[in-house]
Amino acid sequence: VTVTTSNGGGDGGCAATLTAQGQWSNGYVIQPVRVTNNGTSTISGWTVTFTLPAGHSITGSWGATLTISGQTVTARGVGHNSTLAPGGVGEWGFQASRPNGNTALPGPASCTSP
């Protein structure tokens, strides 16, 4: 499952794509989450926001700094992936748990850049 949305920032903004790498009865891995600079100038920093389905929780992440408030997740780039040249891509990922048998996945995601 892949969900892509584009939004805000700069002269073309950025897009975020969430791809489910693996799923099992009570969890899943979303990797890669790709952040793409759709603009014509370099962006220094990006923010991806999405909502986890009810009852889901993030159990680990890599390549981004996450802030979680209720079911809303806000991810920000870290040193190696936060500055993106035009057309550039930064990647990160996360693992989540969910109620046994629940097949819902998070998304869509919005992406903004300063």
C-alpha cells in the first residue's frame, strides 16, 4: 500500500509517500517514507504529518524525529535527510502495533517545508 500527498512550502513544496513494507496480525512496518522536494530550489527542513488509526501506536522509528499527540504523528527530518535539493528524496521509517486482526494503515500524509 502506498499513499502520496503533496502540500505547502517553497516554490513547489514537498510530497510524502508512505509504503507498507510488511504487515502481520498485530503490527506493520512503514518503510520507506519518502519525502520528495517538488520545487526548483533547495529546502532546508520538512515536516510530515499523518494520523494513526484508532488503537495503533508507534513502537520504533528511524531517520526522523517524531512527535506524537494522540493519534497525530509529526515527523521532522534529521541531519542526513532534512535538506533536499530540487527533486531530492529523504527517507525514514517506523514500526507500529495495532489491535490483533485490524488491517488499517495510516495515511494520507501531508508534507510541508519552510
